[in-house]
Amino acid sequence: MHAEERQAKIEAFLQEEEYASLDELSQRVGMSVSTVRRDVSELERAGRVRRTHGGARLLQGKSDEFFFNVRDTRQVDEKDAVGMACASLIQQGQTVIIDSGTTCYHAARRVADKVSQVITNSLPVANFFSGSSRHEVLVSGGIIYPRLGVLVGPHAVETFAKVHADVAILSGSGICEEGIYNSHALLVDIQRAMMAGAAKVIFCLDHTKFGRRSTFFLSNFDPIDAVVTDAQAPQELVAALRAQNVEVIVAAAGAPAPGG
């Protein structure tokens, strides 16, 4: 495979995932890590990607405005199955913090019949509950980040630092044996405040996040009560997490879509 073809594949993959490790890119193009490292350096010199420690990230997405909507078309069945399994962990009438991200959005749809209060910085989640007369919805302050459909910044952190919820439902960009990662620096401090403000912390991560190390380390498993994933999650990593006494719930495949 010529360098131009490899680099085109690398850039196309980053257009989908935004961040990837050198190991992931190596597997994607079927070349050595050292070769991929040189390709990433070339792409960076061309102003198309940015190198990070151990990986690369997209310099600029194709569409800021519709980034959330594009991501929500991927692994839809798996994300909905994860959301359904997450809902089984929620008790009637609980107050729930719901993180941004498409998997959390699917979880929000599934827990709607159980929760009474929702606290979120996700604009799609807030919009989903906006027409309901049964829910009290608190939306954090902050600056709108259109790519993710989320409110970010110190005002968002302050909101979650001042609240308490029964459960926090979060997601991330990667999960490995040492913990959870996120590729967005703007979200890490907010997520840590969410975790500190909840009695129970659940991470919803579809199988594509397993074995990935994104740019920013978010948390080890000490403050996390459960990880919910889908049936395609790698069994070796699931077993390794359970060996660390991490509760990993694997959602059943083929969950019916929620009504309404």
C-alpha cells in the first residue's frame, strides 16, 4: 500500500472517530506502528491531523453542526440495548444526571419512564425531555459546543459541583484495564463533577470503546459502580475488568425500540 493510500485511510478513520491510537491506526491500515507514525507526521505537516501522545486526532471535523447527529447513526442497535440495560439499574422516581454523548442519549430515552428529575449538560437530552410534564429538568450553564451538542466550561462544572443525584449516567471515548478515557478535554472536569455529585455512577460504553485509550484519562474504577456494554464487547477485556471487581453488565442483543 502506497503512503498516499495509507494516509487517506488514516484521515478517513479519524473523520469517523476523531481520535485514534497509533495501535488502532496500525491495525486499520495493516502496517507497523513506526510506519503509521511517519504517516501521521506527514499528515500533521500538511495541516490535516494533529499528533498526540501515542495517537492522532482530527484537526477539524467536516461538520461541527451535525457531529452529534452523525455519531448517533453508528451502532444504533447496540447503543439502544445498552440504554435498556442501564434502565434496569434505575429505580422509580430517582434523580439522574445524564452525560452528553449518543450512548447516554439512548439511555435517557430508556430511563424516561422511571426518573423524576434529570440534570444534564446535553442539549439533545434536554430537548428530549423538554415536552414532558412529568419530569423536572435542570440544564447546566456553560458555553454551547455545537460539535457535541453540549454545554461546557466552568459554569457547567459549577452546576454539577452543587447538585446531588441518585445516579449519574456517563460515557467516554475509551475503556481499558486501568480505567475510562475521554478524547475531549472540555468534558473531563465536568464528568468528574458529575461523578462526585451522584450516589451511584454508571458508565454506558458500546463495544467500539473497549480497548481504546483516548487522549485524556478520566477515572479509574474506584468511583464507578457499573459499566454497561453490548454483546460485541471483547470477552477478554470484560473478564479482565470483572477480575478487578468491576461490575460489567452485557446488554442482550435485539432490544425493541422504545415507543413514542
